[in-house]
Amino acid sequence: MARNPCDIRFLLLAAAAAFIYIQVRLFSTQSHHSERLAEAEKLENKCTDQLRSMIDQVSAQQEKIVALEEMKLRQDEERVQLKILIQDLEKRSLQTSVNKDVVPVAAVVIMACNRPDYLQRTVESILKYQTAVASKFPLFISQDGTNGEVKKKALSYTRITFMQHVDLEPVRTERPGEMTAYYKIAKHYKWALDQLFLKHSFGRVIILEDDMEIAPDFFDYFEAAAKLLDDDKTIMAVSSWNDNGQKQFVYDPKALYRSDFFPGLGWMLTKPTWIELSPKWPKAYWDDWVRLKEVHRDRQFIRPEVCRTYNFGEHGSSMGQFFNQYLEPIKLNDVHIDWNSEDLSYLREDKFLIQFGKEVASATPLHGSDALLKAHNMDVDVRIQYNDQGDFERIARQFGIFEEWKDGVPRAAYKGVVMFRYKSSRRRIYLVGPDSLSQLGV
């Protein structure tokens, strides 16, 4: 049966529409895939660029690492050469400063860093009195760091042995905000004292700093004290400093005392003591560490009434702490004392305890809220008792002496007693702790 022409046209029209639809779909799909392919190519190119950038950065970092390693090798080589040079300088300088026919009383070391003007003032003060006793007290300058002006100044003194501590390692403090200077100072002290005691085998060392002047009898004083330091094992060190040595609080240039508080600022210790301290030397704040009871272990320190050193260091690591009030008014001894003829046996522990106890006991006790007023109006030695640290600080503040304590001990104290003169006179004022009299056997 023949088909109707209309049906055939209809079928052809449907087939054409289907074909067109399929072509449109194919075109749409191809366009979509083309776009995705283009986007993928774009991402691939971006990743390639990023990878190349990262490779370039890694290469640059590797080049920096290689450069740093080469720099470190050069620095290590320079450090070795510098140490060799320093050792050669020390050897030649030491040969000229040490007389092999004389046994030294003590090596004297000036601890320096970056203050050439201060160093010059200190050295000139020392050389005025050291030249005549140079064989007994060979002089050293120990520099921490590489300050060129300090090194140049130190090397200009031909009779002084130069030592240099070079430590390029970064300083790591134990607490945030701490000054790195205190860590560097402690490390320098340990190195210098190890050099003098262990390498050069001195029996005693006197430590000075580059901001100090000395009294005319400085060396005679330490020579006289050396035998006492050797013989009396209850004495840890001898100092030339009195924390309450301001002009208005001192009178007798011959008077020496035992103290439970380490004064520092020009002090002498022995090799056996250093061998004990060196292995446990602290990372920082070495002077406060020495003041700890667990370190000095009931040993005491000899100090003068009138200072044999004067500290002019207003600018330094301590930022001028206490300078105007306590350091600038210090009286430096200017009276000649023949220490070789002085009998220092009274400083031995048993004798000093008894004599000092008698002096404190004989002082007039003052009590009550008007005790300080009475002290100003009396013409005899007096003693005033304090109850605790806060009470001591209140009384000390009114007189103008040092208020500070370390590990339960006031500055300059012996058995809790702090003695000072009243307005540069013979009169003594004793600030006495709650159990001081019993400790003195009074």
C-alpha cells in the first residue's frame, strides 16, 4: 500500500529536526569541553609557573645557604687565626710583665669591653702605683669582644699583658626582656679567671673593672691581706670596697671588717676558691650569685671602712644604677697606711666575733618611734634594732645608707649588723637585726 506523501515529508522533517538537535548538542558539548580544556591548560600553565618560581626560590635559598656556609668557614678560619694572634700577643706580653725571680702576690686584671676612654683613666690610675710593685702585681687587660679602639688602647701599654675574649655565639637569655650584657659579662669573667688561674697558674687574682680608680695604698692593702686570705678558710675573698663608704659614713682609714655580704668592685680571691666556683659559674648576674648563701657557705669577706677603689662608671651595663646616690659620693682613701706593719690578726673569725660583739654591746640602745631623732642628738655610739627587711629599709632610707638586701643579708652587714659613722665622726651607728646579738654571743 502506497504511503501518503505528507507522511514521508513529516518523517523527513522529524529526522532533520533530530539531526539538527543532535548537531546542536554535539556542538554545545564540544564547546563545553573546549572551555574546560582551555581552563585546564590555563591551570596547568599557572602550576608550571608556580613550580618554576618555587624551584627558583629553592635555588636562591640553596645559594644563600652555600654562601653562609662559606662565610662561616671564613669566620672560623679568622677566629682560629685571631686566637693564634692573641695567644702570641699574650705570650710575648706575659714574658715582659712577669719576673720569673719574684713570686707574684696576685695577678691584677682589668675587665674591659667597649669604653676606651674609661679604660685609659683606669689604667693611668693603676700605673701610678703599680709600676713600683709590677713584679709582685703583674697587670692584665682582658677585653670582651672586638672593639678596635679598646684593643688599640690596651696594646699601647707595653708592660701590660693583653687578653681578648672573642665569642661570636648569639646570647640566649633565660627570661624575656633581659639584658644580654649581664650574660656576656658572666661569660667573660669565667673565661678570664680560667685563663689566669688555670692557664697561667697564678695563686691569687685581683679583679678590677674598666671604670675604677685605685687608692695609693691599694697594692699594700692587698699584699697585707693575702696571707690572711690564704690562712683563714672562713674568708672567701678580700674586697677594696665598702657599699656604705660615702664620705659622710666613714672615718677610720685603717679599719677593716668582716662581712657576710660580697662587696665586689675590686676584690681578690685564691686559686682553690676559683677551682670551686668555676664549674658552677652562672650564666648571668655572677655577683648576686656569689652573694647566695648556698655559694659562699657561711664564709665571709674582708672589706675596708674607707674604700680603696672608686667607681666612676656612670655609663655602663647597669645604666648608672645607684650612681648619683651611692657611687659618686664614695670617699677614696688618700691617707698613706703602712699595711706591712699592721697586725691584721684581729680579723680572724674568733677574734673579730668577740671584739665586734663587745663594741655593739657597749653602744647605747635606742628604742621607740623617736630613736632616729635621739641618734642625731647623742654624742656616743648607738644601736637601733630593726625587726625585718622592711623595717631596715625604712631606717636605712632615713640615714641615707644602702637599703638593698640580697638573699636575706643587708649590704655591708656582719651577723645582721650594719655599722656606719655619723657625719664623718668617730661616732658609730649600728643597725642591729632581731637575732644579731645572739649571733654575736652578746
